[in-house]
Amino acid sequence: MTAAEFPILGTEPLAVELANTLYGTGAARLDFLPDARRVGQWFAEVSERHGVAVPMGPHAARVRMLRDCVHALLSAAVEGRVPDAALVERVNDFTAAAPTYLRLDWSGGAPAACRAGTVTGAAAVLGSIATCCVELLTGPQADRVRRCQGPGCSLFFVQTHSRRRWCHPSCGHRDRQARYYRRHHTPGAS
Ligand SMILES: [Zn+2]
């Protein structure tokens, strides 16, 4: 199993990577997490990169539910819409199922604070992804969530520099090719 078999960008917050397992729009939409086996493989791919545990047990339906919710919330954000209230409640249900508390660490030098979880397993992992989504939508990067402009591509990304319009340079290449083709092959074009 290689990362190339999932649309993992590798540079995005985990909530964005999860939303991107739903690729394309309409009838051409591809679901990269159709069953528990693929859900497990996806977590194996992202766990090390994002420092999350691979949740065990039958949680695929909840992963898919959170994925659909995050995807819909990011779609609303890029389209400038207020999402359905039920979606907002749903993401809040996931964060509420994994409360965290501030923990003091003062083992040497300066005191430091870290967030510690109150639950483990799938609830903790899904809660952290839901929290990532809430922080993304409300934090300093909130107005930088974008949808790729590449032909047929719908992946979300956080625009890290002002000229970035594509999820990946290869999408930019395809986009330029498509525009070149349209310019030179459109009937009536000179
Ligand atoms: Zn793209």
C-alpha cells in the first residue's frame, strides 16, 4: 500500500487530508474510504505523518460520518455559505466525545503546558480530527482554505502562499495544459 493510492497531499492539516478522501464532484465522485479495510489503510498512511494513533475496532462508519461532515463544512467555507446546523452539531459531537485538559509539565527549565486527552482509541483520534477542523475554520488560516482549480480536481488545501491555486504542482501543470488546449482548439478561436 502506498500513499499514491490515496489523495494524501502530505502538507495539509489532518482534517483537510480526511476531507480529501472524497474526490471529485457529482457522478464522478470517488470515495477513497468505502469500507473498513480502506479506512484502516488510510490511517496507517497518515498516522506517523500526523502523529495520531491508528484507531482499532469497528469505527469505519464513524470515520466516514466525520469525513462527510468535515468535507461539507470545508465546502461551505470555500463557498462562503453558512452550513446546515446539523453539520455543526455533528462536528461538535465528535469534539465533545474527546475532551482535553491543560496539563502542566515542569520537569526542568521553564514550565510548559500541553493538552492531554481524557479518552483513548477511536474517540480520541476522531475527536482530534474534529478539533483540527474547528481550529482550521476559526483560526488564523480560516480564510486560506481553498479548493484546487485543477481540471476535475476538488481537493482542499490551505493556501500557504498567495499564488498557490492548486493542491499539487501536477494539478497546476494539467490546468495550464487544459487552458492551452482550449485556447488553441476552441472552434472559432484564432
Ligand atoms: Zn488538484
